Amino acid sequence: MTERDHTPDQDAPGERDRRWRLVLGAEADDALGSLGGADLGMDRALSALYGVSGDRRGGLGKSAPSVARWLGDIRKYFPSTVVQVMQHDAVHRLNIAALLAEPELLETVEPNVEMVTTLIGLGKAIPQSSKASARALVRKVVDEIERRIAEKTRSAVGAALDRAARTHRPRPADIDWNTTIARNLRNYLPEQRTIVPERIVGYGRRSQVVSKDIVLAIDQSGSMAQSIVYSSIFGAVLATMRSVRTSMVVFDTEVVDLTDKLDDPVDVLFGTALGGGTDINRAVAYCQGLITRPTDSIFVLISDLYEGGVREELLRRVATMQGAGVQVIVLLALSDEGAPSFDHDIAGALATMGIPAFACTPDAFPELLALAVNRGDIVGCADANELARRGMPNLVEAARDA
């Protein structure tokens, strides 16, 4: 139990002064009184991060306790939601090199996506001496997310591929007995104690055959940081499936193909460069060149759709891909935070083609891919499915009204 598990009555005598003293810092001692006990420890943790006078600024320097101790203190005094905010603020307000140089950091920091997006956003600004620590911290978060999503992704997409590969004229070794029996129960003969199967359901032999090509194209603009994290991990998981050929590109005004790094999502993340302009048309043109089997391909564009290239050509390319049989999915975000600001005009133009642009949570993404594998109703999914409710349910409607 931490010191914050018990919250004093806010209206109790002196409690209001105490809270204001914690907000204002030691400069308010004369007016509000000094602190003691656990409150003093809390005040020191806050001052190390948010103090602005004298040598308290950047309070994780030589004269301050180690980063590990500070991280332990904030976890001791504050709930986890506040801890994550303070960790995020620490990376921005204090010396990132000092944070990453502490060997105890990896054992004490609470892994979260925000920390990863901050580190990949810093990119080359991270000192060489701190890069190993930065990668280890990112690895910790990536591994945790991968454990959460990997099995669900393989299960959902694998099952969809199995359904796509089903045949009603299977070889004996490929018969799906459970499905066959379930579909022929009405043909049960009690006197013979057997079922006469009218339809035999089985699987085609596809163990050595690539069933689907999935191309992920991810916008590197700053607002898409979380989407890059999750996309990289999903890409790495999909790359382990033999029946799927996965490609991944990231783009701003340039296009970088990171497919050869998909065996390690951490390499993918450090191969990105957040910020800069955006040329979606150029990225889509590159991805067109990767697609050799249109009717067996899924193209996932993850972008806020603010186009710095040629808008009309972008829309023509997407229409051409769709017309050739490519299953096109446009996500405004792949994150837990919903969609950022996005270009309503382009979203509306895509909606008129029957391609909704909407946000998707990481937990819902496997089901979306499974739906795409079986060429399900993506529009209906975005309009009414739980996927849309968990993301941004009004985006398709907004796009159509734009």
C-alpha cells in the first residue's frame, strides 16, 4: 500500500493548504507552511521534475538522487496513471542522456507506448552512449505488446486463411471432421448409428503456398507515432506466418521499405523518422509495385491523409488498386487513442469509392485483417461493427458528409 492509497478529506482543516503547497513548491512555505513525512518525499519527487528555480531545474543531475531512486519514489507516492505522465514529462523536461545512462532504468521504468514513441521520436538525437539503453527499453515495451497481440493475430488471421482454403472435395487426410459432422447432423441414421454426409468439408493443401500478400504503408508524421509502434509489431507477427507474405513501408516525402527488418520490430521502429512532410501518393505508387497478385492482396494504408503530394493522382492510384481486385483498407490511426485530426476531403473521396477511413484499436486489428482475408464487408464493419465502436464510430459518417 502506498502513501496515496488513503486520500484525506479535501475539506478537512489544512488539507487545502497542503495541496496548494504541493502544487506551488517550497516558495510557498511561508504562506502555507512546510511539509513533513511522506508529503516531503512527494514534494522532492515533484520538485526534481517540475522545479524551475535555482539548481532544482533538471533535478536528476549530479546533486540529485539517481534516476532509479526517483522512479521508485514516484511509483511509491503516485498512482500508475500519474507515474506514466511523470515519466513522459521527465523524458521531455530532463536530460534524456542522463535518464538512459542509468543502468537501473530498465528495471524500474514502467513500460508504456508513450515512452517508446518519445524515444523513436528523438531518433538520432539520442547520444551514442545511450542508444543501447534506449533499444533495451523499447525492446521491453515491444515484447510486452507482442505477447498481448501475437496469439490473437495468428489465431484470427490463421482461421480466416483456413476458411478461405476450405474445399468440398478434400483429400481424406484434409477432411475437417468437426465441421463435416456439424453440417450433416440432419442426415443421422439412428438404426445405423451413423451420419450420411451430403457435404464433406476440408482444407486445401496450402502449407507451402502463400495465400495472401499484406502490404502495410505507415505515415511517419508525428501524430502517427503510436500507429507506427503497433504496426511494426503486427508486421513482425504476420511475417512469422508462412501463409502470408508481409511487406512494410514507412513514408514522409520519402519511402523507406523496412520489410527486411520485420524479423525484429525494434529495428523497424529505429528505422523510422517521425515528422516531416507527407507524400502519400508516392508511397502508394511504391506499394503498387510490390503487389503482384492483386486479387490475393490486402493493402493497409495508415495515415491521417494530409497529402503533400498530388491528391488527384493518389485517389486514382487507390481506385486502380481497388479495381484490380486489391482489398484496400485505410486507417486514420492504429492506436488506443482514436484518430488524430485528418483530411476530411480525402476521407470523403475514399468513402465514395466504398473505402471507409476510420481508426482501429490494436485489439480489434486482428479481426479486421481476418475480415479482409475473407473479403468481408469492411464498410459494414466500419459503420456498425464493434471494431468501429472501439475506434472512432463516426468517422465514416463524417467522411461521407465531407
